[in-house]
Amino acid sequence: MKTVAELKQERESILAKVEEIYDLIDTDGRAMTSDEEQICNAAVARAEQLNIDIERRMKLEAVQVPQ
């Protein structure tokens, strides 16, 4: 099972890729392509799932008894 830190790192990496796409679009002064839209939508959905996973993992770590 991934740690909270690993999950957060994965989320940040995914969101950085989305930011890169938005930066490219802004620089080019154009609309998002359908491929870019699909990539961004999938990335945001994954980031949302990671947020849920992070929250669950944090709750689990809070109630675990140290061994």
C-alpha cells in the first residue's frame, strides 16, 4: 500500500502535467484540443480519486496501533 506521501507525490505529478497543458494552450493562444481535454479530464479524475485515497490512508494511519 502506498504511503500518504507517495499518494500526494503522484497527485502533484498528475496536476503538474495538467498545468503544462494549460500553460501551452495559454502560450499558443488557442483552445484545448479534444486529446488535451481527454488527458486533462482523466488526470483531474485521477487526482480526485487520489484525494479520496489520501484521506482514507490518513484516517487509517491515525487509528493504527504502532507495532
